[in-house]
Amino acid sequence: MNNKFLFAVLLLCLQGISSTASAEPAAGTEWKEPKTGMLFVWVPSGCFQMGGTDWSFGSPLHKVCVKGFWMGKYEVTQEQYLQVVGINPSKFVDLHNPVETVSWDDANRFSDLMGKAGTKVRLPSEAEWEYACRAGHAQGKYCGNGDNPNLLAWYDANTNHKTSWAGRREPNDWGLHDMSGNVWEWVQDCWHPNFQGAPADGSVWKGGECPTRVVRGGSWCNDASYARAGFRYGNDPDAGECSGFRVARTQP
């Protein structure tokens, strides 16, 4: 096998990789789900450092590479949940607010029903959630630019102890709103007390303590420290008082 042949093969491989990357939508591109009107934004393929070093649940800091996917621009609203599931379980009733008082099973049921109606969605993995939250900013404090939670998050001190309209805080660089605060967001993963042995490909982390599921992002119930980009918490799947969710969609 001569050097010219090897070079030609390598060139074809590189062209294929380049073609695959260029086939992705631009970061932040929007797509509207036709039946519910739910907006999604494109989260591009890439790698990032996941976790944090200032609390044990977030260590060790580790590299994760994520394949591009669509992420809900906002948390699922009460209007959307009512349209798909037929009920509104929320304590703070306002169709513009995120749905809350939903369990992990409720969030998955919503996804299943959307799939049966023609659009396959799912809860994101924990790695996908944090990658989307950070939007290319290594170890940013919140899910957006800067350190001022009043611009980026709804938390206990600025909410009058209730949820708020979706999208009323500044988005991150990929156009995602409310990833810090408003409601805790369920992700698909089982709870692990640290990142030892976590997947490096952005996939759902199974095993561990599956009777406990991961929530991310903080909420109106908590102070601003819970709204940090790297903060994670394990919750009883049935404990939905301060919890909502957003859904993801893999590129068809």
C-alpha cells in the first residue's frame, strides 16, 4: 500500500468528517414543532469540561463530547402540557408559566405522548443538559453570560415564591431560556453522588441509584446558588413540587 493511496484515503475521511459537521444547523437555529408550537434550538456537536470543583457532587471535572441535538428553547409550559397530556397539575396556574408539580414519570409520559402524536422527544441526558446550559462557556457560573442571577434566573429572592412566565430572563448564547432557575428540570439519568465513571459521550448514565433521578438548574424554591450551571441534585422521582422539565429531540 503506497503513500499516495494512504493520503487519498485520509483525505476522503477528512472530507467526510467535514461534510458531517457542516451538515449540522448553525448553533441556536430554531425549529418549531408543528402541533404544539414548541420551539427548539440547535445545540451543536462539541466537547466541554463537565462538573465543578467547589462541591463533591460535581467532581471530578471531566471531558465530555456531545453529538448535536435539538433542545427545547423554554421549559415545557402549562399550555403545552395541557395540550399533550390533557391536564394541568400546576400549583401556580398560568398557561405561560412552566408546568410544575410533575414527577419524573410525568415528564416521560409527556414525551411518550408527543412521540405517539408524531414528534419523538425525550428528556435530555445530564451531560446534554449541562453542555446546552454552558453554551460554549467553560465553567461559567450560570446558564448565560455574567454573574448576575437577577438577569438570568428566577429563584426564591426574586419570584415572590412562585413560578414566572417562561422566557422572561436573558437567554444564553444558544438562545436557551430559564436553564437557571424557575423550575428544577428533570433529566433522564440515575443519580450518582459524583462523576467517577461517568460516560464521556454525553449519553444517559444508567446504573447507580435509579430510585433517585437527577434534577438540574435550581428553581423558585431555592436560593441562587442552586441555579449555578454545574449544580446537580438527586431527587425522588415522585417529588415534583418544584420540578418541571424541558425536552430534547435528536436530529432526524
